[in-house]
Amino acid sequence: MHCPKCNAQIFQGDKFCGECGADVSSLSSKETFVPNNSNAGKKNEEPSKVNQSQHINEDSNQQPDHHIHSDNANQQTRPVNHNTHHQSVQNEKVNGFFKDTLNFIKDTFKSPTHTALNARLYSPTITIFALAVFVLINSLVFTGMLSSLYGSAHMHMFSSFPFFGVLIRLFIVISLYLSVLYAVGLALSMIFNKTIDAKTLLNQYSSVFIISVTLNIISLLFALLGSFQLYAFFMLFGLIVLVFTPLYVFLINSENKSVGLDKLYISILHFLAIGIGLVIVSMLSLEILSEPVIDFLNSPLTDFYNF
């Protein structure tokens, strides 16, 4: 504060001015707050800090928008290769399919009964594919044996062996035989054991048919090696297993269950139905295989008579 007369500095509580002696009690008695520069600076700094924090928050709130826009821009400018992603997904599915098929084949040879009883755990697509692979191998080996016999008889001088024609027809014939056995087993299950569905039965038959087809492949390999005794033994053994497997599957499914008829009579009906079915398929097989056989037999005969 200053004196109103001489403008000298006075302090709070003074009654008279120290320079001119004027009465300043009325001024010094008033409580007048003089702000401190340090406090003022702090107060001035606080709004600035608040303003700065507000600006930072605003910037931080606005910054993701820039990132979002930039990401969107990158997504728009950067091409997405959907074909590569789709191809990788397809490769994973194919690898998983072949892996599951291999596991099914291993389980079949390791424990066929356990595999048949737990057939619901496998996909019908996998079991059919595994069986088809073994049927194809069987057809290849059998066709190779016929081609070898055809060549050893020097018939190749007259005409070439229709390898692919015989292979395709053999594959169809073997598939027909397996289909008849499956149809017989399915009919027996629908009549006497209604708890087994068609898909589960298909998985069970695929597992046991693989073993029978494998025995046929072994027999054909012995035939190619020239051991016809072992060829006949394994061929007969494989045929017995092939005919017996539908009844075997039915018996393990009907164990400890009421099937409405004595299992001996069911076995007789089974073999009767199998016999009728195999006779029908054999007649069809002759028609299917006759065309390529007649073709390559007629060729050397025609050449011989023309000679």
C-alpha cells in the first residue's frame, strides 16, 4: 500500500505515514490481500497444465481416429489375397482328411473289433475312402497279374493288354461284391437288430472289409512271384473272411441283446442271402469283364486266321 499524500510505502497495521505523518489508519485497517508472485505463478500454471492436459486428451482422442483412417486406407490400398487364404484352409482340410484316414487304417489292423464297436467315432467319408484305396490296390495287383500272364503267353505279339479297361472293370466288380455283403448285413440288422444305423454299419464293414481285401492283395503278390500254392491259400482265406465278416459284425452288435430269433437261424439266413447275392454279382461280373477279355482274345485269333 502507498500513502495517499506522498505515495510512500506503508504496511498493514501502520496508523501514520513514516514520511509525511499523514493518518493512514483507515487504509491499513482494511484487509487487503496482495497476491504472491509465486502463488500467482502456480495458479497461472495450473490452468495452463489443465489446458495442456486437455489438449493432450484431445490429441489422444483424435490420434486413434488417424490410426483408424490410416488402417482403413492401408486396407483399401493393400490387396487381400483371398485365394492364398482359401488355399491354405483347403490344404489343412486335405491334410487332416488323409491323417484321419491313416489313423482309421492303423486302428483297423491294430484292433478290428474295437474299431467296429467304436465305428461312430469315424466319418463315413473317411472309412469309404480307405476301403476304396484298398480295393484300387487289389484291382491294380490283379490286373498286373493278368497282364503278366498275358505277356508270358506271348499274346502281346498279336495285341496289347487292355490294362486300364480291365482295371476299371475289376474295381467295379469288387465294389459290387462288397456292396452285396453290406446290403445283406444291413437287411439283417434292420430286421433283427434295429439299434444300429446305416452309417455306423458302413463304418464297421469298411474296417473288416479292409482286412479281407488285404488278404487278397497278399495272395495276388504271391501269384506274381510264382508261388501259386500260397496264392490259392490266401485267396481262399480272404474269401472266407469276406463272407464271414457281415455275420461277425452282426453278432458283436447283437451281443447281450434280444434279436427276436436264435442266432443260429440268423447265421443260416445270412449265408443263404450271401450266396444268392454273390451268384447275382458273379453273373454281372461276367458281363462286365467279358468285353475287354473278348476284345483282346479275338484280336490274336483274327490275326491267326488272317495269316
